[in-house]
Amino acid sequence: MMRRVSPVPPHVAPLAPFTARFIPTDRAIAVLIVAVALLAWEMAVRLNQTPLYLVPAPTAILQKLLANPWPLLLAGSVTLAEALAGLLLGTAVGLALALLLNFWAKLEQGVLSLAILVKATPLIAVAPILTIWLGFGPAPKIVVTALLTFFPVLINALSGFRAVDKAMLDLLHSWDASPWEIFVHLRWPMARPYLFAALKVVGPLALIGAVVAEWMGASSGLGRAMWLAYANLNMPALFAAVFVLTLISITLYQGIIQLEKRWLFWEK
């Protein structure tokens, strides 16, 4: 004998869509975390009566930024252009070296030793030398950024080239595929997720490299703006420049994620 199922009370049914509207998304949670952190910062500065020349409150930084945003935005565009140019150069060099080692494995020990030597050299020591050699224009900033970004791309791309399915590799060998055909149809598709993982790391690093190089000597850019603010103990201006750099870094990181979703759509 079948039991009769009682219908849902009329006052319960509308609760489902009402409740679904208030389920927090990842973006809402991220905004909430940032808001709580800024509120805690504001309260700590006000309660401790911290001097402005030591740590300004977020409201003071925002006031400084909104008072005259165009110089910082212009400086940010200069830094972003230098960082993107250095990122492209570093990615190209890293991929070229990974491709070289993929086909000529005997060169790996020598090439990686040289790459580690370059990677281990402090940027704070390289940037002034490059400024003396290449001047105060964008060239030394691009080179410093490339030196900072090429190594992660090299290591991740090389790891991706070698992270192939052995069964698929044996199958291509049984079809008498050439090394280049194996690379195009197997190794390169396997390496693309590794490459994007590297780009998500070196994207923000590229901006840091450009700022460090600008700090050593530049006529424009966020690094110069930070140096001038630091030299004059103008902490609100310094933190405002850092805030602009953070926004650019987040935008660049999200752009890389969107590019990854379009290129590796089958994995999403």
C-alpha cells in the first residue's frame, strides 16, 4: 500500500530561492576578508595613535590616492609596460632553453648550472650595473624582469615536457613518430598546464622586478614614485603607490587565469 506524501507547506517553498541568493560566492568571501583586514588595520592605527609618518591608516591612503590619482596611474602604466615586456622576454628565453634541453638532454647539466647561477645573483646587485650599462630608460627594467622570470618558466616547461604518459609515448614510438612529432602531439600539450602554473607565479614577480629596477634608478614608474615618497617620509604616498601596484598585480594574475581557461578549456 502506497503512502501518500504530504505536499510541501506553502510557506517553505519560497525559502529555497531566497536562501540561494545569500550563499556567498568566492569573490564575495575574498572581498569580505580584505574588508575585515583593512578595518582591523584602521582600528589598530587609530587605537594606538600611530604617527602618520610610520604607518598611515587606510583612509589616509585612500584620501591621498583620490586627491590626485593620475600621476600614480601613469606611473603604474609605465611599470606595467616594463613588466609585461620583461615577462614576455623571460618566458621566451625559458621556453627556448626548455625546448633545447628537451631535444639535447646532454646539455642539461651545463645549462641548468648557468641558469641557477643567474637566478642566484641578487637583483639588488644586478640592477645598478644594468642601469649604468643601459641607462635610465626601460631597457634595464626589462632585463631585470626577464632575469627574475625566466627560471620558473624553464623548470616548469621542462617538467611538463617530461610528464608524458608512457603508454602514449610507446604508442607514438610504435608508429615511428619523429621527436618533433612527439613534441607537437604529446609533450607540448602536456606542458601547457605547467606553463600556466609558472606564469601565475612569475606574473606578479615581473612587477616586483620592474619596481626594484626602477628603485635603483629611473625617471618614471611606481618604483621611482615609491623612492621619492620614502625619501620625503611621505608614507601615505608610499602606501598609495603600493596599493596601485597591488591592484595591477591582481589584474595581471586574473588575466593569466582567464587566458588559461580559454586555452585549457577541457580541464575546467
